[in-house]
Amino acid sequence: MSKVEVKRTPFFAERKLTCWRDREYDDRYRCNVSKDGEGRIKLQLDIIETSFASAVAEELARCLYDAVFILVGNLAGYVLTPNARESIFERNYRGGISGRWRYIAEGEFTCKVSDKEVYFVDMPAGTDDAHEKVRIYSMEDGGVEIVFEFMCYSFSMHDAVWLANTLMEALECKPLDVLETTVMNSSPGGGFLMI
């Protein structure tokens, strides 16, 4: 019998994202997601490269998708919330004066900084560790935003779904567009509906 050696192809996906804040100018920037030999998930937005431990990358993907749920709910007139789960991000849903809901997820992570990248590892272990915050927002006008302490990126809901599912694919997990959600009608007398 002969042994067949299977080599894994490194993961790489790329897309041009629409800069949501400058969409009227058709401003676009490059985004790519890759996985390196050490199991890190690398995310390059424009010229900035960051990398994440697997658990952080998965939560980033899930929080991006949560933000999309809120935006879709705003368009449909419902409050959409994902099923309850443990998260390493602190997640909040807030109703606005306009009647639209906002999603905010925030996490502070231990990170290692080099000339080439910022590597987000996990929750801070001690006061001597370098910490960086990552935030994800749903924007009232329909976009999604990732905010690092050193840069901010905005993009469309479609780009957010692509990025969330691409991060999950890099992690060798199922895409998130199959998750169940709970829908609560925001009108008086509204109830719950499972989709």
C-alpha cells in the first residue's frame, strides 16, 4: 500500500469593499483574509494587516453578522437578535430616537505588535500585557464598521456578510448565513417569530 500525502492549501480570499462612509464617491479598498501555518487568521484591510487567534477571529465574524441582523431588522421594521451565546466581545443592542436599533460589540485583547502587524491573541491576562480594543458597530444608515485603536473601516451589509462568512471559512467552520434568529415585531402588539 502506498501512502498518499495530502497537503493543505493555504486559505486566501480577496474582495474590494465599498467604503460605506464615502460610498457616494465609489471609494473602495482591498480586503483579504488568509490563514497562515501557525493557525492565525490574517485580515488585511487596505494597507493595514492584523491577525487574530482563532477564537478572536470567530467572534469577530459572529459580531459582524450580529450587526447585519440589526440592520436587516431596521429595514424590515423588526428587532432581529441572534440566539444567545457566550461571547468574548461585550455586545449591546440600543434603540435610537429614530426607532432604529444599533448594535455595538467591543472587546479588549492582549496583542503583540510588530512593524508588520498587530496580532490579537485573547482576553488580557495581566496589566503588563499590551492591550488593544476592537469594536464593531452597525451604522444607522445601513453600513457596518470595524474600529481598531489605530484605524476605522466602514463597509456595506453585503461586504459584512462576505467578511463574516470568509472568516468562518478560513477557520474551516460553516458559514453564518444559516443561523436561526429570533424576530420580535417592534410594532405595538408584536410577537416573536422564528426564522
